[in-house]
Amino acid sequence: MPNMIDPFTMLLIQVVGGTYAVVLLLFTREEDQVRGLRYATAGGVLIVLAAVGFMLRAVLPTGVSTFLAGTAYIFGVAMYAMAYEEHEHRRATRLPLTLAGGSIAFYAGLVALGAEYVARTFTVSVALVLLLSVCLRVLCRDRGLAREPTRWFSVVLLATSTLALVARIIVLLPELGTDGSFLERGLEQTLALGPSVLLAIAAGPGYVLMLHQRAAQRASHLSTIDTLTGCLNRRALLERVRISLADASRRGDPLTLLVLDFDRFKSINDTHGHAAGDEVLRKVAARVQGMIRPADCLARIGGEEFCLVLPRTARHGATVVAERLLDAVRSRPVVLPDGTAIPVTLSIGAAVLEQDEALAAPDTAGWDDLFQRADRALLEAKRSGRDRLVLAPGGMERADSRSRPLPSPAQGPDAA
């Protein structure tokens, strides 16, 4: 059977493409994935060296060149497996290196015992299938493909290489114990060199694509999060409100807005310091977040003030939720790292967009009225002695000029 492709050409493609991938990895900067990039770069370098090792068969003894090439190839794939683990878990495990080290030790034993080339090739192929399976497992678990679609590029690449190696193992099985001359045929050459060429050219760019998507997702996430408390910020709140109002208007469901404000928060800062005040905000926000439904939306809109949007919640439900929150905050002082216990209370103003109002109100008008009513109710709760809920009367009203405005969804607000 004639060769399907010249092996030297395939190896040359692997060297050139692999070198490009290494250069791409070297010039990629991602602060959160420094170790992952190092592992991926090392993997790319080792796979290029594997090709160089095969090309040196004309200069070095065949046994030496193939052993060096196989060792470099196995450790190269192990490095990529560790890079994927860093990307997924922020910490690589010892499994890839353990598999690689065990495989190389077994391979070295075969060389020392004078095993045939077919047996050594079979060992390398099995080791690579195991390592590639580790890579695929890391990339595909925990809905990884849904969270980062760019993983599909790497998964298809790795799966194709794995299938080619499995096909090679099947071809090698009946040939164990022979002189290996059949390996010079075109199909076997393609099965041998094809996976390494694919990995050399595409594994590095695939990893960089994953890093770029992760960075873009992180930037998008940070743009919607209040960095102190981990709650949504004002920009994200208004987007969620727009969606909630549209749903309420379409379905005729009620919608409740709670405005929460810490009582005498300035005295906490003055007495215990601003770091203590920040800790109070973080812990109380986490406490509230742990008591609400996934569909509810808690956001910090500035200072010590928060908004809580409760979809499909009428007046009675809003009262129950608010009273539970007041009791949860009141009954458990915030304990600082130094052991200081700080009593904390909240004042809550609530406004409800009833079913008939939700059907009748445009999105912007409904939000403006809802916030202004809740804000006036909060001011009344403060005047009435704090640590309480005041529920605004129903009905669409014109905003009072004494109420503080919060930009409507149509005004394109800046993040708090």
C-alpha cells in the first residue's frame, strides 16, 4: 500500500504548527491562569520535541530516538491535561503526571528488556489514550461545554486524536510480537502521526480560546456584581427589574420591591471603623441572600442601602418575607474576626405592583412608581422608630419630589 502522506512532511508540519502554538501561548497573558499557561506551553514544547525526536531517527539509533520522542509526547499530553485542570479547578492534580510517569517507567522497562518496536509503540498509544481521556473528562464534566462553548474546539480535537489512537491500538493488537515492518505502510503512518500533528497545531490555540472566553465571562460577571458584598449592582438590578416587569405585565403576576436600609450605620463606622462596617454589610447581605428564592433579586444600590425584588409576590407574601428578614438580622449580631459582636437592625420599605397594575403599567412607569413608593415607605419606617417594615399603599401614584430618584431601565444607568 503506498503511503497516504509522506511521514517527514507530517513531522515537519507538526514542528512548524507546534512552534506557532508555543509562541501563541508565550504571548498570552492571563493573570488567573499563569500556571495553566505554563503547563500548556510546556506541553506544546514537548510535543514539538517529540516530532524532532522522530525526525532524528536518521541520525540517532532508532531505539533511542523513538524512546525520547515517545517520552516527550506522553509528558506533553500530561502537561496539557494539567493545564485543563488548572483552567477548570484552579489547581492541577497529580493524576496526569502519575499516569505519564508510570507509562514511561513501563516503556523504559520494555526498552531495557529488548522488546519489539510494536510492543513499545502499543504502550505509548495506550498511555496517550489514558491521558487524552483525562483531558476530555476535565473539559466535559459539570456542564463545561454549556458554560464555555469554546471548549468544543478542544473536545473535538482531543476526541479525534483519541479515536485515531484507539484505531491504532486495534491495528497493533494482532501484530504484537512481529518485527513491525507493517508500520511503514501509509494507514499505520497516518494513525501514528495524525494525532500528534493535530495536538501540536491545535491544542495551544484551543486552550487560548478557552482562556479568552473565561476572561470575557469574568469581566461580564464583574460588571454586574457589587465587589464588596457579592450582590448584584445597580446596573444588573435594573436589567433584572426590566425582565421582571415585562414578565409581570405579560402574565398579570404581582411584583414586590423591598428597599432595605441599615439603621444607624454611621455609628457602626464611627465606633468600630470602616473595615468593621464593610464586614457588617458583607455578612448581613450573605444572610439575606441565603433566605431568598433563586428567582428573587438582591442588589446593593449604594452605601448601606439594598433593593430586593420579589417576582410573583403579593402583599401578604411581601410582609412575611420582610418580617423574616428583620427577625433574622435583629436576632443575630454580626461577629467580627476579633470577636466583637455588633447588633444590627434594618428598616424596610415595601411596595407591591398588584396584578391589575402589572397588566396596565408600562415597564418604565411601573418601575418608577414602585421604587418611589417603596422609598417613601422606607422613610416612614425610619421616622417611626426603625427596625420595622412599612408597606406602601397600593395604586399607581405620581412620584413625590421628596423621594430620591433611582434611574429607570430606559435611562441606561451606570453601575453602582
